[in-house]
Amino acid sequence: MEMIEESQGKTTVVTVKGRLDSNMSKGFETRLMELAGAAGASLVIDLGQVSYVSSAGLRVLLLAVRKVKAGKGKVALCAIQAQVKEVFDISGLSAVFSIHPTRDAAVQSVA
């Protein structure tokens, strides 16, 4: 798994590439929690290049959402591939996350 961070205005966009599974989730969790900890954080997580997400990956994303919301910030996911989106749908987490088809739409939603 690879993670790339970019700034778009006051929003941090995190692009994740590869598999988001238990082998990769610890490093992802550490960095994402740092980003989510900033008061009023605006965070977009681009999952367009993620081919697989495990329950460990979902847990990291849930922790990030909770931490961002506790700091009065906003978080959105974007560009989720069909097979990964199905995992969110089956688990019922599509209702928990703000999910957008494009990065631009996600950035606008957290601005």
C-alpha cells in the first residue's frame, strides 16, 4: 500500500494505492490519526486505486472519521472502485461515510 498526501486549499487529500488490509493498516492508521487530530481538519481520502479493503482497513477509516468529527472537522471518501464499494454497502458503512464519485466533489463537500 502506498499513501500520497496533497493539499487542496485547506483540505488534505490522501490518495491510497494498493490493498488496505491488516498487513498495511498500522502505518496507514498512524499517519491518518495524525492528520485527523488537527482541530477542524478537512480530510478527503481517495480510494480510487484501492483494489481491496479488509475489516482492518475499514476500522482505520472509522477511527479517522470519529477523530475528525470530534475535532469539529469533516472527512469524505471518493472514487471508490465497485468491488470496494460493495464491501462498504454490505457492511452498512456506506451510510456512515460521506462518499463521492470524484475527488473534486469530495473536496467541495468538506470545504
